[in-house]
Amino acid sequence: MRENLKKYNTFGISVFCNNIFDVYTESDFADFVKLAKRPYRILGGGSNVLLTQDLNEDILVNKIKGIKIIEEGDEEVLIEVGGGEIWHQLVMWSAAHNLGGIENMALIPGSVGAAPIQNIGAYGIEQKDAFVSLRAVDRSTGNIVWFSKEECRFGYRDSIFKNEAKDKYIIVAVQYLLQKNTQPEMGYKDVKELLSERGIKQPTVLELAQAVIDIREAKLPNPSVIGNAGSFFKNPVISLENFESLKNTFPEIPNYPAGEGQIKLAAAWLIDQCGYKGKRHGNTGSYQNQALVIVNHGGATGTEIWEYAQMIQQDVKTKFGVELEAEVNVW
Ligand code: EPU
């Protein structure tokens, strides 16, 4: 039987696969892996994928739920979360319990099991900052394996699961350490401004989460209204030397330190300068409030979106000499 993946990806793209299976437990994943005779892929929330073709594969959707307190100290709480939990619901759970550490990542679409793969982040915090360890099913053996924080080798929107360990594991549970007396991260300009507008000096976890929700709702399209996968490209990191010469031509270019001799640029700005913000191209285009977000205006195919993305890459390369790398996984 062929099934449509339209409801399983936030771009809302219609492609067909073989069977779609919802998987609710770790042992079901382990059994499936051991018995599988046909090729299969794993999907979380489908919020970071661009589907460009029909798949001759089964799709397993991680539905493992549960948020458990493993250990509670005076200052910190260790929790374990099922890989199929919705990330934003975890953030709201932490806010309801007044536990800090992940509230700046409110409203990021997707599942908890996918969060470590690209080390999601927003407003000055990345999931690695609260991450302790994860448990995964080894796809080649069906065995359960643990990964420590070091073993995950987290980087900016990067981890071992996008490199050597790509497609080799199914992340079934993630442990995070949350803080009882949290130090809110308010360094990001938008967050600072909104809190000060609201007269909040020392926000609670919930107040900070709410500020982030309001900022995101104003700037980013809601995937249930207009198909998208958040930032389509990563912010490019270039050498200090390249940056110095770019800055001579474009003195106002936004830039952030990114480790020794390296500078991170704002992909959104580069794309915006090429005239793409709010641009429409057939059924696809760039979001009116954030040039880094590519949208499906309805009925776009994955190929159409991918061709549009490549047009952006080409124009940014021509104008600035900078390569944009897709953040979204292209299937
Ligand atoms: N800008 C423009 N034009 C635009 C949008 C932004 O010139 O259309 C400029 C802004 O003025 C600012 C800079 O670009 O100087 C950066 O923009 P913004 O603060 O909106 O953040 P971003 O770098 O575009 C990143 C993450 C987002 C995350 C925000 C907030 C990446 C690839 N994206 O976006 O994450 O929400 O910071 O922390 O790192 C995602 O990964 O899917 C995502 C949405």
C-alpha cells in the first residue's frame, strides 16, 4: 500500500511512501529493526525535512511519549523524555514546573528525538546547554546504546547524527538537566526589548517562554497555516580574513563571533539583500517577515522548493561570495 506523507511534514508536501508505522515503545523499535526486510526511514515531527520525491521505503514515526523526573536535587532536576514527545510541549511542561534551561527554545517545531540531531537552538540557547545524554536503538543490531554529551559532538546546528552516525540510530529517549533557580538568558536583542517593554526585569521561566512565543509568532510563519521548515539555511561561518574584505564592501553586514578566527554571518540578511524577502515564485517563495524561511504557498512540490532554494544560494554566492548550506534535510 502507498501512503501520502503530506500530513507528516511541515512543508505540507505530498509524496508517497510505502507503509507509515507509528511506533510507541523502544522495544517495538528494536524488534522492527531486527526483523525489517525492506528499507525504512525514521521521521519525528517532519519539521526539518524537504520531500522532493516519492520514497520506496516504509516510514516509522517516533511516538514514544513520557516526561519523567529521574532525580531531583536542591538546585537541579534530571528528566528523561520520550523521543516522540513534541518539543514545545516539553518546554511548556518545564515552564509549568518553573524549571529553567530550555525556555528560550519555546515553539521550535519538531520532536524531542530530533532535537539533538541538529542541536536546535534559539535566542542564545541551544539544546546542548541542558543536554545530559540520550538513548538510541542501533539500526544495525537492534541494541540499545547510550550517547554522552561529548559523544554527541554538538556544534552549531550539528552533531554526530548529521555526520558519522547519520541514519545509524533511532533516538528513543533524551535526558536533560533543568534548573530550579535559573539564570534567564536575555542577551538576544528581541528578547531584551520585549521584556523591558513589559517591565519585566527578572522573568520567570514562563514569562521568558511567553516572550519567545510572542516574538516567534510575529516573525515566523505557523506551519499549520503556511507550510515551512523554519530557517532553510544555516548561518554561514567564514574566516576572519574573508569577513574583513566583505566588511569593506558591506560595512553594515551583521556578524557574530564564532570561535577563533571565524565569524558567523546572518543568512537572513544576505538573502534579504538579494531582494528575496516576501518574494513569490510559483507556489513557493520567501516569508515576508523573515528572508531565511522558505514557504509553500500551497501545492508546491519539493523539487520546486529545492530549485528556488538553489536560486537563492546562487544569488548569495554571486553577490557575497558566500556559500549557504541547507539546514533542512533534503530527501
Ligand atoms: N535579518 C534581515 N532580514 C530578514 C531577517 C533577519 O536582514 O528578513 C537580519 C536581522 O536584522 C538580524 C539577522 O538578520 O540582524 C539575524 O536575524 P534573526 O535574529 O531573525 O535570526 P536568524 O539568524 O535569522 C537564527 C536561527 C533561528 C532562531 C533565531 C533566533 C539559524 C539558521 N536560525 O535565525 O532558528 O529562531 O536565530 O535565535 O541559526 C531554525 O533554526 O529553524 C530557526 C528558526
